[in-house]
Amino acid sequence: MSEKRKKYDREFREGAVRIVHETGKPIAQVARDLGVNEGTLGNWVTRDREAREGRGELSRDDVEELKRLRGEVAELRMERVIYSPLVGCL
């Protein structure tokens, strides 16, 4: 017989995640205290972290800017190599 999944409202999920963050207790302990599956609470904490900090991925605009800036740095390095010996001649 299959087990029926529990539904938790948004307020409960947010409160559980807040307890993990504010107390510094392990997810497993908070999950036991609240009667929630450890994996479920872990998923909530992970989603919250990703929502706050992002997934560590660069947006398309960031990638384009990074390419542009790397090109600019390479150009400036070349100029420095070419023009720095000339500075002593002036």
C-alpha cells in the first residue's frame, strides 16, 4: 500500500527553513523535531538558498560582459608591454 504524501503550506516550509538558518542546527535534527522527512527539509533549504544566492550560474548578459572585459584586459596588457619601454625614452 502506498504512503500518502503530506502537504505543507508555505508558511510552515518557510518557518522550518528559518529554524535551520537561525539556530544552526543540522537539517536532520530540525526535521526530526518537526516530524518532517529529512530529505524534504533539505530540499526546502536548498531551494531557499538558491533563491537568495542564485545557483552560481552566470546570466547570458554576464557571460557577454565577461568576454568583453577579458578582451579589454588582454588589449591593455599588450599596450602596457608595447608602451612601457617608451616611457623611459621621454
